[in-house]
Amino acid sequence: MLCQGLADSACPLDSLRLEGCGLTAANCQDLCGIVAAKASLSELQLGNKLGDTGMAKLCPGLLSPSSRLKTLWLWECDFTASGCKDLCRVLRAKESLKELSVAGNEVGD
């Protein structure tokens, strides 16, 4: 239901913080659509157990040409080096992204 409201063209959202609210990888497909569609969105903060599967579902939205995120905080999202591979594609492609936090994840070396 939240994603339906966020998708409304009358919603000029520029910052979205979803920390500790129980999102899972299953929710990332809907969230991906919001990130892809909301050109006004410049900051996204997630602090939920999304895992590598969630990162794989979220990254296509981050890669969307209309996505203009400047800040992406992925605190304690429970992803590993595998999820970082998807995130690396985003980092290579998105010049608009200026700030990234992956604190609290087991990304390894």
C-alpha cells in the first residue's frame, strides 16, 4: 500500500527512510519500481534484512535512467559479497550517486 502512494505523481518525495520496518527481499520488487520511477528521489535509507536476494531485486531500480539518487544508505541489510556484485554495477553506472553506506553488512574483502 505504501508503494502505491509513493508511486502517485502528486507525491514529490525526495527522501525515503525505511529503517527497521520489517521489509524483506519479497518487498524489494515494489520498492525497485518506486526507485526507478521517482526522479525526485535523491536519498534512500534502508535498514532491513533484505539479503543478497533483496539487493538483486533492488538494483535494477537503482540502475534506471530516471533514478537520480545522490545518497544510498544500506545499513544492516544483511547482504554479502554476492549482493555487492549487484551494487557495484550501480556504482559504475550512476554518476549522480555521491554517498554510500554499507555499514553492518558482511561484505568481506
